[in-house]
Amino acid sequence: MEKNVKQNTIVDIARDTGFSVATVSRALNNSPKVTEATKRRVLESARNLNYTPNEPAKMLVRGSSHTIGLLLPDNSAVNHIIYSAINLEFMKRKLEVILFNANNNLSVEDFLMHELVKRRVMGIVVLPLPGEYKMFDYAMSSGIPLVVLGRFVAAYNVSHVLFDFRKGISEAVDHLVRERGKRNFVQLALKDVADGLERRKAFEFALRANQIIPDHTLVHAVEDTCESGYTVMRGLLERGEIIDAVLCSSDYTAAGALRAIADRGLSAPNDIAVVGFHNMDISQYYTPRISTIAVDIEEFARLVADTMIGLIEDKFEMKNTGVSTTFLHKETT
């Protein structure tokens, strides 16, 4: 009985040659945008790797629709805002967005990535769950442009649109230390390891800048809900933790934390200052109004659309960009 032999793809040729997947794809299709030297190097690698063109994948790309696939990890309030903004930007460019939700499940995410390729989308935008990102291989070998949101995946030569958390978090911590005299911080961070890690790095940087020694015990995992913010904050207060400032994963977790603080007979910002994230409507209409770290979602969506269109139109092979964050002082700081 013959053993299954792995069939090499353009991803393998890209790794072998050091060229991007986009360049390899162009070379194999004899694009005039690729130099003759590059074509020869790619073809030599293809022969050495016994590469056989994936005809179904080529047909998918050639017959692609005017649809962009958007794959998000869950249907949280933040991701709904991201979807709405991205959908609007692609609508301006007369492109339709099809939304898939992985429900925080890696197997579902992998299945949906394959489904997007099968549906002949023009490009795929993904905010991936933390993992090995093997699903990228399939998307890239199909030749479909890929844009990754929210986290930098160094193992793959793909385009990214990221959030710069450092500026907003530093502004918040600076204000709380220098203007309010706060020194005992905790952070309610998303359970999502990758996103939570980036915010934690920014949080620790801001603490050190204010001569406060960071400690892993200052970071507590939450879901992106009011209930989770309430439950975690209540637990901290019941254990008698010394806290005078809280940085939350979102305005929803901040609202929950504020309710837990009030239930203990304490107030914000006098007893405990609270900072949310994303500047959602709830931050303006909650009592007290929630100080927050704002992200320009409209600019983020514009960068996503511009990056994807640039890839589709072969304006560049790969591009990494991002948007900054800003602290908005309201009534809880």
C-alpha cells in the first residue's frame, strides 16, 4: 500500500526561495512584474520540490467573486464594531463582505478558512485565535490575498493591520500616577493570550516608566462582558486586595468592575480609578462616564481595506501598518 506523499505548494517554494507567496505565484504565472532571474529561481525550486500546480486553487483565484471574507474569533461587542466598520469601508469600494465567526474554536476557525477559499473570495481578512496558524498555509497556497488583524504572526510573510496599545495605556497610567497619585494597579486582561499579552507588555512598560515594579499577579483574566468584569473585580475586593486603579479590557468589563466597586460602598475615581477600552457608547452613557482608551476604528477599517485592495491590485506584496490609541479622561479617573 502506497504511503500518502505530501504535495508541495507555493508556500513551500516561497520558504525555499525566500520570496513571498505573491512573488512565487506571479513567477509561476509568468507575470511581467517579476524579473527573469526571479522566475528562474522559482522554477528551479518548483522542479526540485516536484511541485505540481494546484489547478482547483488556480481556478478559484481566476473565478473569484467581488466578495471579501472576514473571519473573526467570536461575536463580542468589540468584534461587531470592527465588522461594521470594515464592512462599510469595503462597501465604499463596491465590495461585499461575508462574515464568519469561529466561536473561539480553532477547529471551527480552520474549517471556515477552508470554506472561504472554496467560496472564491477575492481576499481574506482574519483576526485569528492564538495557535499555530496552520490555516494560513491553505489560504496562501490558494493565492488569495490575506490580511491579519490584531496580532503579528512572525512565522508567515503576510500583511498585518495592528493596534498600537502602548501610547493609550501609557497616557492612562501617567495620568493616574501623576494627577491622581495612584500606585496600586491591576489589569483586567482578555483571556485571549495573544491580544492580552500585547496589552500586558504596554501596561508593564507604562508602570516601569512611573517607577512601579510590574508583577504578574497584577494581571487578571476576564471575558469581554460586564458580568465577567463584575465577577473578577468583586473577587479581588473580597480578598482584600489593595487596589486604587484598574485598567480593563473593554468598556463593558469596566462597567462591571464599577458596579462591583459600588456594591462594596466604594466610588470611582476617589477610591478606585477605572479605565475602559474602545470608547464605546456605554462609556459615555454609564454613570459615572467611563474614562477609556480610544481606538480609531474607522481609521483601522480604512487601513484594512486599503491594504487588501493594494494586495489584490498587486501594488505591493506585503504591508504592515497600524493605528494608535489615545486615553480619554472622563469621570472615572
